[in-house]
Amino acid sequence: MEKEKVLQLYEPLHDQLSQLSRYIHDNPELGYEEKKACAAHAALLRNHGFSVEEGYLDIPTAFRAEYDSKKPGPTIAYLAEYDALPEIGHGCGHNILGTISTGAGILLSKLVAEIGGRVLVLGTPAEETSGAKVPMAEKGAFDGVDAALISHPYEADIESGSSLALEAIQFTFLGRPSHAAAAPEQGINALDACLATFHSINALRQHALSTARIHGVIIEGGVAANIVPERAVAQFYVRTTDKLYLKELSEKVKNCARAGALAAGAQLEISNFELGYDNMITNHGIQARLTEHLKALGIADIQKASPVAGSTDVGNVSHVCPTIHNMYNIFAPGEQGFATHTAEFCEATLRPAAMEAMRKNVCALAMTGADIISDPQLCAAIRAEFDAATAGER
């Protein structure tokens, strides 16, 4: 796709996108409370000819916006996030993240009348907490999508990489209270069951893959030193590099809790305290084309991804359709960047350097989408890579 044509089409959008990002920045909303942000995205997309469904899949602050060229061709989806953090607002930069996705969708819609295909912008709430992409993926939001793209603000330009699959497990141990001094033999100590679980999991770690992570806390452990604890609750994150091994390791962790409960004579309840995330599978075909366009637009220093120890709900999308989740630098050349989840990063999303990063990334994302639509060989290669990466799951 010709760079000059895309840049020319972008210019009338720039002020609209800048205003959208600032409005969301100035009106931060927590996950599943993003009414203003959702409405603002939806209004802008409608103004550019998209049909928009708010409250998508019965998620009040999710939306689905579609622009159909009425010609055959692939479907390109851009994923918008817009939830804020408590107290510091948009310290993760979701005001500009969602704006760039909406902007890329609008820009690509100006091209599909010529090249065909369909453009989706999907509003995906609550990334910071219990991400909506998980139920959206389960309910078919990404079925039939040929490429899903999302770019995250950061302090460097980094290609899409991996993330860890995650299960959030809660163990509730139920014993029997008694006077800890006068009648300890009548009690069943739920805290003992919980502590035994921790000891067993500590032993399990030496037999888990070195890339796995198991970490947890006790959130309830008794009410007084002279009462045998009747109830204890522990929460654990289990993380692995792929979701198949996650199932295996999570079951071993659960067995540690079962053994602890059996040893103490306590009852055990197992539940999930948050939604689980799949590992991120980057589609390198999409990322290579995006990198090519970013470099053509003047972003020279684009780093390869390093192994990531965190988890994201974008991982669940990547098991349904070809997906990327890259990072882009919102700071000026030579400027000291700030880490995400800080007030300083929040403020930086409004600076001129961030607006210039928005310009380049919106254009590059739209150009990448246009390439996938107009180049059948590229689209087929992207699908073949995805099929090979997920073959063991089917």
C-alpha cells in the first residue's frame, strides 16, 4: 500500500483522534465501567460510516464496529482497550491505545472500497483486571477474522512476542473451630491444610519446567491465636509458556491442595478467582509486514521481542485467529521514558511525541491491514503459520 496515499488520508483524522485520546485521558474509567470511553469510540466510528453495536455480547462497555466494502476479501480486526487504573488513571496508556486501533480501522475503511474486504474495530473492556477478550473469544467474536492487531504504548518500539498462559486458582480450606489451648483435639485446623499446600507447592517447583511460575498468597488464615482456624483461603497464579502444559501443571498444584486438606482432615473447595489467560502466539507474518511499514514511516529502532513473564487476554485471541500485540514508543528521541502504570506515563500520552507516534502507528497498522486484504499470498501464509502454531490444540 502506497505510503503517501495513506498519509494523505490520515491527515483529516489526526485532530479527531487527538481529541478522542485526550477525552478518554481526562475521563478515566475502571474496567467494565468505561461508559464514556465506549460511547466516544462508537460515536467516532459511526461518523465514519461504521455500523456499531454497543453492549456487544452482553458486555455493557464492549462494542463491535464493522465497515463492509461489499466486496469479497479478508476480515481485519483492530482491538481497542480503554480502561484505566485506580488512582493514576491511564497510566497504561489505554486512552491512546484504543484511539490508535479505532484510527487504524477508520483509515483502512477509506481503502477497502478499492481493495475489498471487511474492517472490524472491537472494543474490549477491562484489560487491567478480568479481560473481556476472554469471554469474547469464547463467544465467537474473533471467528472468521483473518488478522487481529493491537499495539500498546510503551517506552520503546518492540515487536510482538510471547506471554504466559495463566490460571488463577483459589483454595478454600474448611475445618472446625475449637479452643486452641483447652480443646485443641476437637478442632480441625484449616490453616495447617493451607500451609501444607504451600510446602508441597514449594517442593513441586523443582519438578516444573524452568519457564513456569507458581506464586500465591494467603488471604485468610484465622481470626485469633487461641481459636483453631476454621477457614483459610489461598490464591495462586500458575503460569506456563503454553496452555497445554498449564493444564498439566495446574492439576499438580491442585493435588498439592488436596493432599494438604487430606492431611489436616479439612474440606477443600477449588475455584478460579479471575479469568484465565492463554499464552500469546505472535503471527510473525503480520508482524514482519507491520515492521516494514513502521520503518518506512521513520521508526528505525524496532527491537525484537524478549521472553515475557506476564500474561494478557490478547493471548486468548491469538488461539482463535492470527494475532499480533506489539509495543510502540511514545517518547521523543533521546527522552528518558517512564514505565507504564505510572502517573508520568499517563501524562506522556498527551505530549507531541505521543501524537506523532499515533500518526505513524495508525498509518502502519492500516497499511498492514490493506496488504493482507490485497495480497492473497500474504494472507494465505499468515493463515498457514497460524494453523501450524495451533495444530496441537485441535
